[in-house]
Amino acid sequence: MGRSAPPIGRARRRAEEAGLTDRVRCEVACADGFPGSGYDLVTCFDCLNDMGDPVAVARHVRSALAALHSQRNAPEAEDSRSAPKREKHACTRS
């Protein structure tokens, strides 16, 4: 997703040339309000620091990721081979 139509058009053509149109969609959208959820990957290349509200963008991206959606309802792993548990931190904005 991006805010500029020409790069998105190029991305669409490249996805089509690579035969990926059944699983890749390129759209023009705002970073803090793009539609959908359950994404495997969301990227921001050299742009987050230039956005008006980068914290809102980061929150929206985080909420749209598939791993986050699956972890919300998943029980804690009891397998000793699993990754160590991390502390949970909450960020608030005043």
C-alpha cells in the first residue's frame, strides 16, 4: 500500500509479471487507516519518521498483523523448547 499511484501501478505490474496476483494486492491507502487485517507482512521503508503521527501508524500496522491476531487467543506454550517469555509493556499517549 502506498499514497502515490505511480509506484503502486509499477508494483501491480510487477506482481502480475511474477504471477502473484492471486496472493498479492497493491493498493493506494493511508498508512494509519488501510483496510484489512491478518497480514503476514507490513513494511514501512524510510517513511515512518516523516509521517504526521508515526505512533498511530505503528499501532495500526501492529493491529493488522496476522501473528498478533493468532496470539491474542492462543494459550501460552508450555514446551521448554519455546522461546523465553517476554515482559509485556503498555504504551500510552497523553
